[in-house]
Amino acid sequence: MRGSSGASLKAAQERFEPVLRAAGADALTLGEQLLTLVSALDESAALRRSLADPSREGEAKAGLVAGLLSGFDERVTDLVSGLVRSRWASDGDLGEAVERLGLDAVLASAEARGALETVEDELFRLARSLDGQREAKQILSDASTAPERRVALVDALVADKVDTVTQRLAQRATSSLRGRRFVQTLGWFGEVAAERRKRLVASVTSATMLTREQEQRLGALLERSYGKPVQLNVTVDPAIVGGMRIQVGADVVDSTVLSRLADASRRLAG
């Protein structure tokens, strides 16, 4: 999200953050209401156009929001009213902004309980637990499969095993795909959680399990490189033979044996 849309989202987040801090654990309700609105926007192109139309008066759009969100928490209504008064590059950007603010609220509720780090770790572990489970991943990302069946599968995987917020987010990741795959969405949720904790996420793939000392050294190296705390998410994949692959945002360092062999092969091929 760039330009005016990105600026509008950032301004909305700055206004919403004090509300979330004051709400504490009740921020979960605000988040769920915002995510309900996202679903309504996804289902109605006419509604998206009406709320994001730059030629329409902001007050008129705010009035539409008041009627649409009758029965919602007034803090949600106030937030969305401010959103529709802002400028958006496209009606899809408005939906993305509401989704991000809803996710912020859900994660803020875990943060208020001191459970944000737990949620971040559980999201990562849930994604990794699906490695090798091709059928399950396919069902969870298949828009042609009934949402109720997808949610039931998530519940079977995590019920009574994870924090309530983790379960709600996992349910959301499959019930509202929004053109994404399930594991991809869990990864995004985890990155936003890390961002709330003011940490970067480093995805590390290694041929063998790293020792605690190795993780500490790698974490310290990355923190010095990026100038802020780094959360290591380590996956073991014997198929890479040796070395490791590290990704932080768009930055990738691939020092695996397979990568070096492929590079050597390209050089020999000229």
C-alpha cells in the first residue's frame, strides 16, 4: 500500500493506538468487529466503491458508516468514519486498511494480557506443523472448500492447545482467504505481531537444529546488522544438505550447499 493510501493507514493507526491501549484485552472485540466489516467489504463491490469514492462527500460516507455499523462499538464506528473521510488509491486499499487495523486490535488484546510473544510463536509453530501435510494445506487454502470445513480443520489442529487469539487468527486466516494462502497469512500475522513487539523476524532454514549458543550468536549478529531486536524463526530442512538460508524482510542470505552447487553449475555453464 503506497502513496495516499499508505499515509491514510498510518494516520489511522496513530489515532487508534491510544484507543487500543485503553481498551486492554477488550481490544479483541474491536478487532473482531473490524474484521467482520472486512468480510462485508469483500462481499460487496458496491459498498467498497461507495465508501472509498473520492468524489463523494466525507460526511455522506461517514453517515453511511453510522447506519452500516449500527450496534457496533462506537470506537469502531468512529475509526471507520475517519477512514472513509480519508483518500484511498483504490477501494481495495480501504479493505486492506480495515483488515490491518482489525489485526492490530486483535494482537493488542494479546499484548494487554502479556501473551503477544506466545501468540507470535504459536503462529509460527502452527505454520511449520503443516510442513509435509500437503492435503491439509490445500484444504485450508482452497476457496472452493466450504469455510465451515476449513475452520473445523483449524480447530482440530489447535483447539485447547494455543492462546485464544492464536486460534481466532488461525480461523480468520482460512475463513477469509482474501486471495492468500493459509500459511502465507499466518506468516503475515506473525510479522505484524513481531512489529508490535518492535522486533524484526528472521526466517532461518538450516540443515540441522541450531544449538542455543548458535541461535544467540546469529541473533546478535543480525541485531547488529539491522540495529533492532530480531526474532529468529528456525526451520530444520535436511534437504538443503548444509549451511543455512536467512530471510529478513526482502533481504535473503542463502549459504546452503544446494545454493552453492547451483551457483557453481551456473558458472560452469557459462
